Amino acid sequence: MVSTESSCTRWQALKDEEVTVSDVQDTLAPVGDDLWVAAACVDRFVSDEVVQRSLVELGINRTSAAVQRCKEVLLPSGSSDAVNEPKELLSAYFTDTPEDAQLCHIRTALLARLDRLNSFAEIYKELLAKKRDEGDSPDIDEEWEDDPWKEEVEASIIAHAATPAQPPIPLQDFLTEDILDMACFYASQECFGAVRTLLMYHHSCLWPFRFTILESIPCHSNPSDYRDFLPAYDVATDKELASPLRRWRTEEDWVESMEVQAALSQIKPLAEFEALHPSPANVASRESQLFSAQQLTSWYQKRVNQVISSTGMLDIALSIVQHAGSLGIPDLDELGEDLSLMTRLVYDIPQAWAQDEDWTLARWRNMEPSQVVGAYLAHSTADTVAKDISRLIIPYLFVLESRSERAGQPDPDLPDRLLHNYILRAPLDIVAAIIEASKRTLLPPQRVIKYDEDVARLALACLYGSNSLTEWMTMSRIFECLPAWEIGSSSEDEADATIVSLGEFVTPSTAHPQCGPSDLLSFFKPLPVASLSRALDILDVHLESGEIFARWNVPAPLRWFLQSAGDVTEQRAWANRMARRTGATAEKLGEMEDWEWLLDDMLKLCGKNESGVPSAFGLLTEEEVSSIFFSGLLSSGRFDIAKDLIHPKHGKLTLKASKIEDICLVASREFYDNASSANYKVGDMKLAYDCLDVPAPSQQLEKERDFIEATSRLSSFNIMSRPGIPISPIEIRLTKDRLSLISRVLSSNAGAYKHTQVMLDLLHKLGFRDDVVAEVKTLAMISDAALQAEDFTRAFDTTQKMIDVVFKLRLAITSSGSEDLRLQEASEVCWLACFQLGRHPEFPDVEQKLTLMGRALELCPADKLNDILIPWRRTEQEDLEVRKERLADHSPRPKPAVTKPVFSLQSRLNNLHVPTTPLLNAEDAAALAGRAFSRVASNFPFRVAGREHSETPEGQARSGSRDESHRRLDGEDVSQQASRVLQRGIGWLLGADDES
């Protein structure tokens, strides 16, 4: 007893970490009390597996006697047969013998602990094996054999391998914690070997919670690692397949039987033994329920959605579905198809998606098929698109077709329709790559588009629907891959009808503002092979024309050739654009050969090919195209090349001389109108002047050249269109009354009147070379300018020249015997000028004034005689007074009139004493003459009197527009009219010197 007490005391004094196997054997085993020893074994938890195993085995061994006594209770004395109701017998026995009941409780707990200990040993063994595998040094490439850190890495590997592996859960916790919590923990740490061990050997405890354990597995874990405990489907039972049961002990212990456990459940164990093992009632309440097929499918779908939403790892989700399919889970085919197609989209496209791109099943299922096709090929290039279609698009289209058939709505055209729609929206380089992968020289399985008719229709729709102006090489590549059918030649009418119908279809309207490739495909779809072949012939011509346009910097989309096929105005406009835009970049066309090349191309565009298809300028003649070319050449300023091209020896440009002259005139005027400077020695004005040297000389060219020189001369006089802004050449050309330009020169330049001949030359160059009336008006303006400057000598000389011109014109007209309005207009201007100068109060030379008054009387109309006579008479009186003074003083020279005071017209008229006449009784004669002169001066380009000069209004009225009621001279000269005046008593008024 003393020995037993000392052993118990010694055992109790030992700490858990101090217990060894020898302590178990030497201290605990000798104790004779089985209940105390068994309780001591079940109460002690150590970290060492061997010590723990010795404790468990000792405890189980010390409970064996109690088990044997219980078994004997079930056997009646003298009989070897068991009683019919062992539960009641055991219950009664346990009630009477509580120590054996407690020992049976302890035995049950120790057996469960032994199972856990075996599981821990298995898990630890797998952990050691895994660590050993990780510790093996991998093969190192030869190029890394001289790694300077090699020794340090190897040392760390050796140290890691030497460190003992620590289990994720220590042994004490493994034996005491809830086994479900440990299974979930192992699952979350991806310790699938430990989970497999627990599910295999603790099936009865964990099976009801298998899905809880599975859901603890991280979503990113590869399902291949835990495939062994994924739920499977049993076709025979239409339910979940139950996993086989495995135990660490081949036979169930007697205390673990249902009868014993039922009897023990009626006996309440001591408080210190209640927590030793789970209650059988708890396990029974969570009895396993096998899932139905629908429940299994729902679980897998939920797991897939969870993986995608939390990680976005579509490959893991697809692997789950694939494993589910291998395990027989039904109704996951469509989900597997979606995931398979999504993984191709995310992982197999040429360029990876952006990291922030979020792909979910909901997004995928909400996408239209056309959007999916576009997403598949969003990063495809011309080099990869054909392979991408075969690798990505064709499987997707096959799935769509299969689904439509499974849904009872077959749509065999769906794959072609989706692929064609993508091609119609694709860039031309992508289209070219697809057409090249569909040419008829390839085998049918290798072709992206299987049928030649579809290839032709798609190519026509894409080319004529494209707005590209630069991809002509790509368009030619497409055309070279198109099929060629052996069809008889068609008539030109059929070609024209095809072009017209195509042109009308692509022309924008209010209903269809722009005709796209999809619209064009609907046009080409019903066309038979013969019409498609004709359309390809038209496309050939249009591609050639488009390349020529692009070569000369005037590209046009292919649809333009259809729209302009019947529009001669549009063709002419584009020809002008071609000739002139090329001329604008003349540095690229420096040689004669370049311009000849342009001419050849433009002439080529106005013909038809052998099939009768008209080219881009089919409605223009060769002469018109040549004229447009020549005009563009002139606009570039290359007059040397222009002269060579029109030379008869050249023969390239065959235009009539009159046509060439007209084109040169138009080009010269265009340069003139665009000139910013009027100096014909520089800039556009020089080009306008030099352009006139290209054709043969002619009167029209000389006239235009004079006008350019006149413009340059006008600019030298600093004429302003607005204050501070010199007049521009275009303003000079648009001036309707060019005589007003001379008036502006005289008004803006004080000394211009001194250069009479310069003004007359300017007049001639402005286009009035043979216009006597214009010359008379110009001389009148010069005289008026001299008068304003009080240069009476030049004013008189200029007036004399004007009188000479008028009388010369009168002589020419009189000798011809015909009437001419020019004489009437010139005479009116001349007598007004003479009258204005002759009546000027500050003009000192009385004799010259009388001469001018006489010329005015001679040239004026008959109804103006009375208006001129009074100032003429006053002048004559002044002349008489001068002569009298000269005779009185015997002076050989006349007394200068400037010494006399200048009287007003009113005072002079008051001093006159003449016989009574109607004229003298009338109102002031000066006023009368002034009003008469004002009426006529309204048609004259300068002012009658006064020092201030004013410009003439445009569009002077001619003298021929006067009232017919005015009296005419009827061919009588002034002397005859004067004779009639003398008969009335005033003949003395004509005593002045008369120069014939």
C-alpha cells in the first residue's frame, strides 16, 4: 500500500512534459488500482507520441479485466448462450458496479484516442516525407554552376532539412480538439493528406460535415489535389456515392458495440469523465444524408461561382467542373462549355487582358455572341487572326450551334452569320488575312470561309464599304485572292447597269446617310455568280483607278467610283483636283518625265478596259482631260515644261492653239486674282505675266499683258482701297469703270498730271488703246487736275490736245458720212472742259480763255449756247480793256491780268451795258450757266468748279441719252448759228478770235 501510494504521489508530481516511457512502466504500471491507473492514463496528455501511445495502451490494458467481468454477466451460469436482453443486464450491472461502468467509459475514450494517435502518426509521417522531398536539391543548369551564392543556398537547404518538422497541430491539441475543427483547419491550410486521413479513418464523425470541410478549402486550390474526397454521383441510386468505411482497428471493440454504448448511456459518468469522448447521441443526431443529383449539381455550381467571384481563376473553376464530370455529376455540360470558352478568352488570346479586367459567369452569359467573337479577336493581328479564328472562334460557334439544336431551335446559318459580321467590321488588314486564309487554292478544311461566293461577297462589301484612302496594297492583296469564274463575256449595257445599280445603292440618302459594309453585303447576297463575276471586273478597274489617284495625292474611297460613274461634274472636279493638287507639290514633279507620267495616267482614266468597264473619268473626253492637265501644269508655274509639251515635235499634248490660248488666259487671270502684290516682277503677278509667254503671241494675250503692266504701274502710285491698305490686283480687275482708276491716281498724286503721256499709256494698257472717248475723258481729268493745282499752262496745253483729238475724230466721222455717238460724247466732255477752264477767274491769259470759250461754243449743243455766251462776252470785255490799256501805254506787251483785281461774276455782270435781250432780263447769267453746267457735269468724271477735287461716279451717262426735245445743230457749224444771232442784234458778241 505504501508502495502504491508513493507511486501515485510520484506520478502526480510529474509534469506532462517530464513524463517518459520508463515513468509509465516503472511508476504508473505497478499501481494495483485499475480504475486509478486507467483514469491517470486518460487524464494525461503529452507531446511525445511514443509516451502517449504507452499511456493509451496501458490504460486500455488495465480496463480489460472490467470488460471481461461485463462479458461474464451476459453469460448465465452453466450455459454458454447469451441472454436475450443484454442491454438490461448491462444496465443493471453498471448500476450495481459503477467502477466497471467508469472503466468501460475510460476504455471507450482511450480507444478513440488511440485512433486519433494513429491518425496523428500518419499525418506526421506524410509531413516528414513531404519535407524530405522539398529538401532534395533540384537539378541546376550548367550555366549556374558558378553561382557565387551557391554555398550559402546549399547551407540553408541543409539547415532546413536538419530542422525537425513541426506538425500544424501539436499532439496534445490534436487529441483534445474537436475533430471537425481540425479537419477544417487542415483543409484551409491545404494539408489535403491530413484531411484525407481524417475523412478516411474518422468517417463516422466527419461524414455528416464533409461539405463543411470542402468549403474550408481555399478557392485557389487545385481540385486535383483533393479530388479523392470530392462528392461523386452514383447512377444506380441516383444519389451521392457513399465513400467506403475504413478503421485503424480491423475489429470493433466490445465496448464500442451498440448494446454496450446504449447501456453506458443510461449511466451518468462522473463529471471528470464526461468530456473524455463525444456523446453517441450527438453523432447519431447528425446521421449522414446522401445528396441527390440536383443537390450535387447545385453544390458544384455554387463552388464554381465562389471560385470565380473570389479569385477570378477560371482554370480552377473549369478544373472543378471537369472533375465533377469525371465523378458523374449531371447537368454541368453547359457550365463546362462556358468555362472552357471563358478560359480560352482569358488565357489563350495573343495579348493578355488587363489585370483589372473582371470576367464572371454573369458577364459572360450577358454578352451577345457578336460581342464574344469581338472579345476573342480583340488583340488578334493580321499574322494571327486566321489561326485565332480556327482555334478560338470555330469552337465557340460550334458550341452555339449545338446549343441551338439542343434547345429545339436549329440555326445552321448562325456560325457563318457571326463570322461574317466580324469580318465586315474588321480593319482591311485583318480582312486581307482572312481572305488569304480562304482562297480556293487551299483545301476546304483549311479555309476560314468555305465557299467562293461568300468570299467574293464579303470582299466586295468590305472594300466598297471602307473609307480608307491609303491601304491600296492591302486592297490589291484582297482582290488577288478572290475567285475567278469562267463565265462568258457580258455586254457593256450589263456592265453599265451593274455600275448604275451599285452607284444608286451606295449614294447617301435621308433614309441611309451612309452605306456600310453590312448594307453592301445585303446587296451582294442575292446576286448570282455571273453578277458577282461582273462586280469583280468592276472592282478591278476601280482598284487600278484608286491606286492612280493615290499616286498623285488625290485618293478617293472605292465607293466614290460608284457614286461618280454617271456624274460628269464630279469626274471633272476630281480631274481638276488631280491636276492641281499634283501641281501644288511640284517639287515632286521636277522632270518632264514626271509630268508625262501624270498625263498618261489621266488619259488612262478616261477610257474603258477590255470588258467595257469605264474608268474613273469615263464621261470625259481625252481633249477635256488634256485641257484639265494643261491647266494644272500652268498652275504649278512650270511654264518651261508647258512650252515643251505643246511643241509639235513632242506630240504628247495635242490641243488646238485657240484652246491653249484660252487655258493660258484663264491660268494667268487666276494667278492675277490670287496675287497679294501688284508688282509683276515678283510673286503670283510674275507668274500671271510669264504664263502669257507660253502660247503663240496674239492680240488678246498682248491686251492681257498690258493690263498686268497697268496694274503694276497703278500700284506704284500708292492707291489705297481703304485707309492704310493698298489696292489689291483683284480690286483693280473688279473695278467696273477703269477710268476711275486714273482719276484716283491723279487725286492721290499731286504731280501726276504733269506726266500726260504716262497717263495716256496707262489708259491704253487698261484696255482703252483705241477708245477716243476714254482718251478725251483722261485728258479732261488731267486738265482738271492741273487746274486744281493752278497750273494753267499745263491745263491749257492738255485741253488743246483734247480739242485736237475731238476734231480729228469729227473729221474722221464726217468723211465717213455716218453718225457716231462717240463724237457726241467726246464733244460734250471737251466743251465742258473748255468752259470750265475758260471761265476760271484766276486764269490769267485772256486770249487763251477766249479761245477756250470759242471752242466751247463750237462744240456745245445748241441749247447750251445762251449759257456760254454771257461768260464769253465778259471775257471778251476784259480782253478789250486789256487791249485799250496796251494801246494807251504804247506797250508792246499786254498788261498782265494778274495785276487787276479779280471781280466776282455778279459784279461783272452788273457793269455790262448791252441792248435789252431776253437773256439779260433773265436771272443771273452766271447762275444760269452754272446750273446748265451742273446738269451736264453729272455725266462728267470731274467737278466743274471749285478747288476741291472729287472722283467721278461709276457709269457716266452718255450724251446720247439727253432728251430728244433738245435742239440739234443739224450739221450746221457754229458760224451759221452766230449769223442768226447777229440778225437779232447781238452779232457783235462773236467778234472774238475764232480758231477753226
